[in-house]
Amino acid sequence: MNPSSSVSIANGVDAGNEVLVASAAHNVVTLELAKKESAEHMHDMPALYEAMRRRPLLVKAYALDDPEAPDDSVENVKTVHFVRHGQGFHNLMADLARAEGREWVQYTNKPENPYIMPEILDAPLTEKGRQQAYFLQPQIVGMANQPELVVLSPNCRALQTGVLAFEHLVGKIPFLAHEMVREENGVHVCDKRRPKSKQTREFPMVDFSLIDSENDPIFLADRRETKMEIGGRIYKFLDWLSRRSEKHVGVASHSGWLMTIFNGNMECKDSLKPWFQTGEMRSVKLVFTRQ
């Protein structure tokens, strides 16, 4: 991973915060589970990538320190800071299950699958997840060009992460919830969105005007979205983003969504394609080209 384009938990934290770093760091169980889930998310990715090359809008991503990256002054170029939410309670439940030696098949309604627990519907952040979001603040505050817009998945954990990580910008720039930025969806109730009215009450600093439906229109109880379906949602988001005037943007989303945008929707070098850990930020330049 290019160190200048990705921020991990311990990056930029001074020695006085070593205890907090330890509380927010990723343990071996988390990393092993991430490796397994990362491989599962690559299913059908090559077909999606080929399909996206035939769409009218093409998007290419560059690490900020890539010598081939275009200058920000070019009209069709934006700098985007992609953030995966901090640890959610669903992540914690999966880590605990894995540590106990439990095995499960993803996207199945079987009792051994921790992601279908009704208690973790629209899972919020754990305290560890909050710390992971807080650790991004120094890097964001120190950016020479501050974000002019923050786009958030309307799921609790992404809303919390975006508001905490970009906290110094709350009230100064738009914070927009966008349905197309949500996680790959279906079966796992942790990914089901709560009603819009509840999110609006709990996150008054976020603009939910782009969310058309009170209840979740995407969640499927009996199957997971196909790679083409989530890729189609991401394409709609990228098309919308390409038409915005802001040149510097923050995006708070989810692991599967981020894996898909970097591996299936956009063209980029392999260094930008790995799985996002919880609380990770990857900053890139995007070039939007219409064919």
C-alpha cells in the first residue's frame, strides 16, 4: 500500500497516545477474517470491471504521490478521501465468533452466521470504532486542501465515522447522505438501513434530502446483491459525483463497497486495490472521462 495514499490506525499518532492506539488497533483475528472476506468479495469482479469499461463514464484513480497523477487544476479531476467506517458491533460479533472457532457461510440465514443477529440491525460503532474514526482527524485537519463536501452512507456506522473523522468541518460544508454509497446489501441485517426519520433525528448535521424512501429500498432478506447490482449503484454515485462542483471530497462507506469501487468500477494500480481495514482512509485523485 502506498503510505501517502492510505492512513492506518497508528499512522501519525504520537507516543503519548499509545494506549489509545492499542485500543483501536486491529488484532490477528480481525486481520484473518478480513483476508477471508476480501477473497469472497472478488467473486464476479472481473466481469464487473469489463462491463464498466463499456459504460459512458470511465473513472481512473491515482495515489496522491503517483508521478502519473494529474494536477488538481484539471477540470475533470477530483481528490477524494475514501474512508471505511470504524469497527461496528457486527464486526465485533464476527471477531468473537471467529475467535471461538465458529465457521459460517456468508450471506446465509443460518444461526451460526453472526451478521444476521437482529440485535445488530444497522450496526453502530463500538468504542473501538469511535477511536478509529477519531484517529483520522489529525490527517484530515492537516490537509492543505480541505474537503468541500462529505458524502456518507446513510447507515449508522458510516454516518458516525464520517461525522467524527471530519468533525471540524461540521456546519461549514455539506454532509450529504447518499443511498448509492451503502454497503453491498442483502441477508445480513447489519447492512439494513433504519428509517430515514430516525437517522435524521440522530444526525441533524447530515442532509438526508437525497434519500427518497423512509424505509430501506435496497435490502433483500433472501439474497445478497449481485456484483453487477452493487457496481451499478456505484456507477450512479460516480456519475453524480462527476457532476458536482467540489474538487475535494470525503466519502464514508463500507468494506464491500470500497472493494468493489477500486477493483470493479475504477481503473487503478494494484497498490490501491487491497481490502480496507476498519477506520482506514485512502486518498486518491479521480479522473472522470466520458466516452
